[in-house]
Amino acid sequence: MRPTGTIAFALLVHTRDEPGVLHQLTEVMAEHRVNITYVDIVERHDGLSDVYFELEAVADAQALMRDLRALEITRGIDETPSFSRIFGKRIIVMGGGAQVGQVAVGAISEADRHNIRGERISVDTIPLVGEQDLAAAVRSVARLPRVKALVLAGSLMGGEITEAVREIREKGIIVVSLNMAGSVPEAADLVVSDPVQAGVMTVMAVADTAKFDISRQRGRRY
Amino acid sequence: MRPTGTIAFALLVHTRDEPGVLHQLTEVMAEHRVNITYVDIVERHDGLSDVYFELEAVADAQALMRDLRALEITRGIDETPSFSRIFGKRIIVMGGGAQVGQVAVGAISEADRHNIRGERISVDTIPLVGEQDLAAAVRSVARLPRVKALVLAGSLMGGEITEAVREIREKGIIVVSLNMAGSVPEAADLVVSDPVQAGVMTVMAVADTAKFDISRQRGRRY
């Protein structure tokens, strides 16, 4: 167990499953002036619940764990590796299945090369079509943790999807588009015709181990 | 806005970014006896924070929103589509880049066919090697939301990874393994030699729209 200090650490708290559990746990954390950077209710079964926390600014980890253990609802606490340490930066690929698959091949293969050198990049995909569904999914990307870039892989995307692309770019997410019909390519940071290449370039744009500067590539088409 | 009832709904609450925010928000939810099924701290920028909640057993949504808005820290609230509605069931693929890519091609292509018919299946991948790193990643799968199945794609996996496979299977996650050296195939629900086929079969095993019963396939090798 990492003893004290202000470094981030992750905890899995086993509790009874009942309304108010999160309230009681966060009360202890608020008393310790701890920053909760990530929280997830993991498992609920047989009246028990597991709650996962990533924390920052933990001045006294031992005291925090002791106070959490003292709660009547708590059944146990494990320290655990954080998702950032395991899954790292996320790239999301969405659109038509045939093209999403090829972008994934490029992105996974390139992520493999960087992960071997100490990076942590994962590639998440969803085959999804339809203007409204895709626009909602694009917007939701900004609500997912650790997402650095989105690749839109399809043959025709525009309208509401283009609006959603503009919104998430403002929130700092890099958007790469395949060369396709519709207005999405105009709104993207980068347009790439070959899906494998699009996957590779997107990983290069987010990897600290790569020499690829998205700010120099913005607006370009390959 | 969905008015009242006990159906699930999702909220994005914009607040000041300071310790104790989650505590104050969950206090209101505890008072309303609401079940928090998912929570995520989405964005932290310029002293502001966005917190995303998925809730169940909401008896009076209007009153809940009113009480959340009344908090001094709250800057606004949006109702929003839930991740379950957008990304649905998750399949995770991990291991060596070459094979992870091919499993992803099969899984994405098959998920596409089911998603068109109303399913929501997404395919998340991480190229990752090494016994300790992989074992930690396998264990962490049980802490991720909405994961139904894991595919292990590589040429040699055993030891600690096999232990981790047994643990997550006990938590109800289906584990599919490529045919490979090491003890992982023996611990998996299903062993498949072709990576594309492994991806397709895994999606079939979790899709309600497919006629594939994992309980009839357990222990088989293809």
C-alpha cells in the first residue's frame, strides 16, 4: 500500500448495496479534503456493492482507509491498480462496421508498438449508424473518461453529427474523419482516406512516444 | 424530460470543482432514496466540474432536479442519454496487437449486424503483453461497467493470467481464448483457433438477437 503523500491512488470499497452508500463514502472523503477524480459502482449482487475510486490529494492514506473501514456499511477495502495505469488513453472509433474494423486494425497495431515502449493506449469501437444515434454517441464521447481522440469511419456523415464533432473538438478531443460524403470531414481535425492509415495516424497523434504533431496537420487531407 | 416514475435516467450536473462536490450531490440523492447505478466525474476545467449520473428508482424526477439545482455548487443540469443506451454491452479484447486486431475485425463486423437490429454492443481493445500487466488488466475487467465478455488473443498466456481468468469467470464474465500455448485456454469458457471467428462467436454469445447459447458451448474448442 502506498502510505501517504499527494499522489493518485485507487481503491475498491466493498459495501452493503443500499441507497446512501455513495453519500456515506464521499462524506469521509470530503472530511479528508480528498479529490475524487474517478468513481464507479462496479458490482451489485446479493445485497453487496463494490465501489471503485481514483483519488488525488490524499494527505494521509492510512487515516482515510481507517475512517472508510469504520463505516457500518463497509465490508472491506482493497487498493488496486488504476484504469489509467492499465487502459491509459482511449481512442474511440465509430461508424459503419466494415470501416470501423479496418480503422481498428490500424489503431491496434500502432498502439501495440507504442504500448511496448511504455505507453498505454486502448482502442474502443462501436459499429453504429444513423444521424441521431451517431450524433448522440459523438457527444457522449466527451463524457467518457480518458478519451483523447475520436475516429469517424463511414461513407456519409453530416448534419447533427457535424455539430456534435464541433462541440467535442471544443472540449479538446481530436477528431479524425475518413474521406467521405457529408460535412463531417470539413469539421474534423484531419481527414484520411485509407482506414488503416486513419487508425495509425490517430494513435500517433495521441502517443507521447510518437513524433506526430496534430497542430501541424490540422485541416489536412491524406 | 422524463417526468416521474421508477425508470432509469441519466443526468449531467455542472458544478464548481472543489472537494466535497460529490458528497453534496449524493446527499440530495440519498434523501430522495434514489439508486445511483453509475457515476462519473467527466470534466474538470477552469474551476468547474461535470458529474454524470445514471439513476434508478427515481420516484419524483422533478423534485430531485429542483433539489440538485438548489445547491450552491450547482451551475446547471442536463438530462442526457445513458451510456447503456449508446454503447450497450461491452466486449473487451486484450493481448498481442496482431491477434487483437483480427479478433476486433470479427467482433466489430458481427456487432454491426446485431446493432442494426436494435442491439447495442461495443468492442473495446487493448494491445498488452507480459504476465503481470495482463493479469492486472484481466482482473480490472470485472471493475469496468457493462462488460459481458473478454477475449484473450495471444500465443502464450498462463500463470497469473489463468488465475485472473478464473476470478472474473466467477463474477459472470464470459472468457473466450484463442487456441494458444499456456494454461489460459483450459481456464476459458470457449477456445477458438481463428481470431476472426473468436470475435464473431463472442458477440453471438452476448447478443440477445443471436441463437448462440454459451452454456451449450462451454469447454469446447473450435
